[in-house]
Amino acid sequence: MPQNNAPPLAPFKPSLRAVWRSVASATALETGQSVKQLEQKLQNSNQHRFAQVKLAD
């Protein structure tokens, strides 16, 4: 039986921009606001209320 010598794949980590887009589009569906407007709010560094909180890997 052949052995699998390939190293295990590292888990995919989405970019911060992709996370912003995902959150903005989900919020837009619920609130009826513009995705672009919500994305800009997320990107605005002045509104990072929980910048010290890190998400789990």
C-alpha cells in the first residue's frame, strides 16, 4: 500500500479585507444598508472599538 508523504495542509486564514467584506455583506442583508458603506465603517480605524480583542485561529 503506498504511503502518503505529503505534509498536512495549513488551515486557510482569510485576509482582513475578506473578513470585512463578509461581515459587511451579512450585515447589509439584515439591515438593508449598503455593503460599501458598511465596509468603509469597518475599515475606519477610528471605529475599532475592540481592536485589542483577537479572534481565535
